[in-house]
Amino acid sequence: MQDSWRAAVCACLLAWTSLAGAQELNVRGPLHLLSSQELKTVLPSDTHLLLEPVWIERWLDLLDDNPPDWPTVYGHGHHDPGHDDRLFTLNRDRDAKRAGKPVLSWLITFAWFGELSGFNPEVGGFSVALGPKFISTRWGVVRFKADEMPGNLLVTADPQAQAALQREIDRQRLIEIDVLMTGRLIPDESLVYDFSHEEEGRGLIMPVVRVEEVRFVRRVGH
């Protein structure tokens, strides 16, 4: 009886710790004005940047060795009776083959599109609307996905920067930013292979990431 009580307490503590960890994600922060070469100055030193096609391709090479044979998996498309089975088999086989690879535990950083709306004094920041990036690679289209997408993102600013940003918005200028998300792949659902809904037969790869940090960047010097 005592052992069962201890086990129940431990389970509750683990659940509380997991919940507390999830709640610690900071979803507000300043807008960094950085060149592409300066991005790592605001990120963990051990993260792997996965922003450009060539970087993503090298990472996928390490995870899964080679791209799928998309035409064979697609067959005659969604109306092909074997289409779903082939896609299921592709995902199952690749999950099994990449199990235990060190690259699975890498800290990685990917980007989504962000757009600022007007300053909200009640929350002390600019709200950020999010949208995914679809990145064309020799593997197919890559779309990073957070297992729990951070909500209520806010860009904070000192009074001078706040006024400058608000003036841009008032002139009906779109303020587009990169929302950099840093985290690790979900072990049991690290990559999901599917097909693009935009282009028939085009492969789609969705890495699923547990996000640990968020940074807001407006790139300069393109």
C-alpha cells in the first residue's frame, strides 16, 4: 500500500514538473535587428540552424540517408487504393531506421513567418501573427511543425523602438519578421512524410519539434 502511494505521488510530481516545464516557454521578447550571419548571437550556442534548403538537406541526409522514391509512393494519387498503405509503410520503416541516431537529439532552430500588429498597451507588446514556411529542397517540401504551437506571441520594445514600429504600422506597412523556434524533435514522431496539398505528387516532410525557446528577428542586410 505504501509503495503504491509513493508511486502515485511520484507520478503526480512528474506530471506537475512536465506541465511546469511546458508553461516556462517565454512567448514575449524584443525584436532583434540582425543580419543572417548574426542570427546565432541570440540563439543557444549548440543549436543547429535549419533555415536554408542546403542546411536542411544535410540534416535530412543524416537522419534518413536519402529522399523517398516519391513517384512510387504516390502511384496514381489519393484515389490509388494502395496510396495510403504505401505512405504508412514509408513512415513506419523510416521511423524504425532512424531510431537511436545521435542527430535525433540535436538542438535545432527553424523559422516561421511572423507579422506584427499594433501595440497593445494592455499586454505591453505587439501581437505576432504566425504562418509556416514551406521550403523547397531536393527531398521535397519541408514544413517544420511544433508539437504545441506557442500562442499569444508578443514583441516588446522600449518607447523609442515602439514608436518607430507603430509609425510603420500606421503607414499601413507590413512588418514581417522571422519567428525563430528552438527545440528538439519528438522522438516517436520525429519526421512525418506526406504529400503536398498545393502540388500534386510533390513530397512533403514535416519535422515535429518540441519548442523550448522563441526569438523574434527582423533580418537586415539582405
